[in-house]
Amino acid sequence: MGRYMFLEKKTLEKMDTFEKRVNETASAGWRIVNFTETHRGITVLFERER
């Protein structure tokens, strides 16, 4: 069974900064499962095997 984590773009965060956080999370062994744009911004769902 995997572990899951959501990463959300902060309200005033620049897209470049958010992309850097996404890439750092992926480099740490997390795999992007899905992403969506909501009224609050962008949310990315990550998964990692235990």
C-alpha cells in the first residue's frame, strides 16, 4: 500500500516557485498520480510506496 500526499499552490506563490517544490518532491521519491486546478489553485497528488 502506498502513502499519499497533496501539494497545493499557495495563494500568492509564483508558478516557478511552485514548480520547484513539485520537482523537489518528485526527486525525493514521490510520484505524481494526478493534478487538478480548483477555485483555490493547483493541487498535485503524489504517491510513494512504503
